[in-house]
Amino acid sequence: MSEGPAYSPTRASTVAAIVFFRVLDLVAIGLGGRVLSGRSCPWGCLQEGISNWDAHWYSGIAAFGYSYIPGTDSNAAFFPAFPLLMRWGAPLFGGNYLWSGLAVSLLASVAALVFLVRLVRADFGTPAARRSAILLSAAPTAFFFALPYADALLLMLCVISIFAARRRRWLSATLLAGLAGTVRVTGALLVIPLLWEFCEQNSWRVREVFTARSLRRLLLLAIAPLGIVAYMIWLQIRFSEPLAFFKAQLDGWPHRTTWLLRPVWDTGVELTRPGKHLGGLRPDLYWSYALDIAVLVAAAVLFVTAMRRRMPGVYLLWWGVALIFPLMSGTTHSFARYTLVAFPLYVAAALVLRRRAAFLGVASASLVLQLVLARAHGMGWWVG
């Protein structure tokens, strides 16, 4: 797809921006941790800031393993790949699981952005590829790449899997998709866009699909769901409940099965009641609701734009799956964070923001919001 004249960040400026953003995030999180803990030591403040919310769950799994008690918020809700990497890396950090998780996230985010540039460059050119990487790195919730959270790892596996599929490296693509299914349940759904890409490469012709070579590749797609299947088998062996991850979410978090737009409606209703939250003990919830709805609207608008620009089907399908599935959980909680793995959203934004002034303006505003949210997270506020 031809872009015409457009702003093209240099390779050096792209790398510098991405590194600079993460350094700023760590500073902002540390400042928030200082408010929360009252400490003055920079490392102590940062450790306090990165240990909030899901990081606490992941570090607990890495240190003590899994537990499951029906009817409670058990840690079986969290998939095993990320805490396993935290455990393996902890000896490099004196046994500190939080620092290990932080290192995993930072390294995974770098790998994800490197392959994102390579993937997008092949479809839309170098300028759009670099703008995509910067916009994703500057996203309001991208500070989670500087936290012991699983988002960067899932993003890396998804990007590289689709990158491999686009180059017909189906064994690599499906193995990576299988690993994605051990990071979060959404990762198991990567098989859907991969199947689409397979059909695209065979021109949607039955005769092409059923050649011996294509059939071998098609059978490889069966590898993609094996990650989540393996976790379910382990849960059955350990707790006699293969769906413990699903039931723990229903029992311990505000999740329920519902129709797609119900959580959007419920969150919209909450936004009409600012006094309920801003005047209470949890003002952070109100602002997180506002962030989730704002990001959802932006994602919907950009999705329509991407369809009009004929973005490849594998991009659109992963984008849709990655964002629609979380809404089926009955809440918009963490929706803004979940958009980080829906990388085609940022590709679409890069295609729209072709002019230097528009691109730099949006990226700068997004980065400022990111740093505000990073500090809030470090203070213990719920962001996503």
C-alpha cells in the first residue's frame, strides 16, 4: 500500500524514543511508589511502585506456586508462562521475583517492537512501521511494559507469530501461538487469524488447501491451542478442575458472561455518577472507567478506518479478537491495557497520522498521559 509523502522517523530517533519512554515510565512509577511507601531510596520506591495489583499475583505464583480454592480469588486465574519466566530469572536478581519480572517485560517489549517494525514495513513501508512502534510505545497504558505484567510477553509472541505466518513459516507461527496460550486466554485465540492467513495464502481455494503441502501446514495449526490445553490438563491433575482459571475469574473478579455491549453500557452508566466515585474512597475507578471508554471509542473509529484502507485480514481479525473477547467477560476493566496486544490498532493510527505535526502532537499527548497513569499506578491507584 503506497503512503505517499509522510513523516518518517529515523531509526535512531525511533530507538531513542522507545528507550526514553521506558526510562520515563520507571521514574514516574518510582515517584508514585515514593508517595505510597514514604521511602526515599530510589530502588525501594521503584520496587514499591512495580509491586502493585497483578504484579503481586505473578510474584506470588513465581515464589510459592499455584493454589485454587473454589469461590475465592485464586491465583489459578493467572496463566503460567510469565511467572515461570520470573522464577527462572530470579537468581540473576538475587532471588527478587519483581526485578526478574520487570526484566522479562522490558526485554519482551523490545523484541515485540523490533518485529512489529519488520512486520509492518513489509506491508506499509518503513515510515509507517516506525510510526507504529513509537505510537505503541507511547500509548497511555504502555507503561505496563515497564512492570512485572504479562502484556509485553503476550504482545511479543503474537507479533512474531503473525510475522512468521506472513512469511509462511508455519511451524514457528503455530509454536509461538501455542506459547501465547500459556500467557493469557486471549493468546489461545491467535489460531483464528492464523487460520485466516492460511486461507488467504491459498487464495481461499479448496483445491489449493487440500494439496499435500498445504495439508501439512494446515495440520500445524492444531499446535496453536495446545498451550491453553496443557494448562487445563495441569489444572485437572493438580486441582481436579480444568476450568479453574475461568472459575477463579468469575469468583474473585468482576467478571461474568454477558452480551457484548453490556459492559460498555454499565461503564457508561458509572461515568454519569461521578459523585459516587470521586467523592468516595476509590476515585481511581472513575478515571479508569473514563480511560477504558475513551480507548474503546478510539479503537472502534480506527478499526473502521483500517477496513476502509484495506488492512490485511490477519491484522483486522487479530485486532477484533483481541478486543472483543475481553468485553465478553462482562466488564471493561483493564480494556485500555488489553489494547496493547491489539497492535494493528497502532498501525492504523500510524497510517492516519502521516504528517509530522499530527503524529508528534498525538504521540506527545499520549506520552504525557502515560506518565500520569504510570505515577498513579505506582501510588497504588487502579489504572488497568
